[in-house]
Amino acid sequence: EQNFLIRKRVLEYDDVMNEQRRVVYAYRDEVLEGVDLGDQARTEIAEVARRLVDQYTPSDYVEDWDLAGLFIALTDIMPVGTRDGELTAAGVLASNLDRESLSDRVVTEAMALYDAREEELGDELMRALERYLLLQTIDQRWKEHLYDMDYLREGIHLRGFAQIDPLVAYKNEAFTLFGDLMNSIWADFARMVYHVEVEVEVDNSEGQVPFAPAPATPLAAQAINYSSGGGTGALEAAAAGGGVAEVAYAGEEEVLEVEPVEQRVLDADEQIGRNDPCWCGSGQKYKKCHGA
């Protein structure tokens, strides 16, 4: 009976992680299926902007606002102020805007910049770029989240000394961490989609040269170069995985060449052993990658 209770407790902890994994994998699968992310991206970027305004303007009193910090944080994500020259710390103070009006104005600026970005790249390429960047961001942030969850679980039993049920504390803090994960995914996505440089190179040779995501790297401004016989087909292949890619990152002149990686296609009933190669094609064992 004691072993049964121990096993039951372990499964209750595992259920928390399994539910988070189910949500993230379903989210990732939608990207791989090629869904149109245009409206969702705009909605989430608007929320990113509103969260920043709420963070740096904690009350209705202007004396409590950190406008300098706000515009530093906004500029890190998007080129705010380039279209609306009055959207600056000094301009906000001069305009006597309240928190809600400031938030609306920042969101309006973010959407205008996003529309300009889409007009620059074209609708088809923008949709493919959204899928590519979101897929890269999900994969990187999810791996970091797994380490955070492992760290949380290792020390959660100490909550028992404070007369707090460790499982309840684990569920509550895991929920908070998962919310932070989703927020960070879209903040990183916004930072890249506004700053990434895309160069389209048409290859007239026979067939298309497929394009694949580069390995996980620090999320920063980057330049994506790809060759394709059919325009955006290269980025479409990126979201699906597999192929050859050249990605140049800001501050680097070297171009990284990525060898083709084949992503496994699993049957509905197929089970992956913990020591088998991971289905994502990373080359790592399943237990150290998506099975972590």
C-alpha cells in the first residue's frame, strides 16, 4: 500500500507536466500544419505591448510611472517612435495621457508597424515567416521551461515544512511558470518579427533548395538568407522541418550551414523508447529531448 501511495503521488506530479506538454505540442502541431497566424500574432503582440505598459505604469499616478524604462523595453521589441514621433517619454508627459490611453496608443503603434512589416515582405512571405519564427521560439523556450520545472520539483517538498501541501504548491507555481512561458514566447516572437532581415534569393537550377530552421540560438535580430525556385516555398519548408539552411545572425559575418535533418513521422499507436532517437530530428535521445 505504501508503494501504491508513493507511485500515485509521483503520477500526480507527472500529470501537471503532461498537461503542459500536451498544450505546447498541440500548439506546435498547429504551426507545422501551416495555419494562418496573422490575426493571432497581432492579438498576442498587442497583449505584449499592454503587459509592458502595465508593468511600467503600476498606478494611475504619473509619479509612479517609469516611462524611460517603458520605452527602453518597447524599443527592444519594436521600433516604436519611428512612425509616431510624439510617442516618446517626453511626448507622453506633454500629452497628459492616462494609463489606458497610453496603452491604446502603444498598441496602435505596434499594429501600424506590423502592417508596415507585412506590406514590406508581402502577405505570403509574412505568413511563412510567422510560422518559422514561432516554431523556433516555442522549441527554445520549451527546453528552458523543462529545466525550470525540474528545478521547481526538486525543491517543492520543502514547502511541507511551512504546512503547505507540496503538490498544491507545485501546481500553483507550475501554472505561473507556464503563463510566463507563453508570454515569453510571444515577446521573443515580436522582437524577432520586427527586426529580422529576410533576403529572397531565387535559384534557377532544377528543383527547389529546401530550407530548414537553424539550431537553437539566442533570440536576437538576425538575417535569414534562403534560396528557392518558388519564393516563399523555402520558409514554408522551414516550418515543416528538414532541408538545408543558411542563417546569418546580427553581429556575425559567418554563415552557418545546417545539414539536412529528417523528422520522423509517427503512427498514432507508435511508442518511442526513451533511448531511441527523438522524433524531432535533433539527433538526441528522446529522453533528453522532447521526452524530458
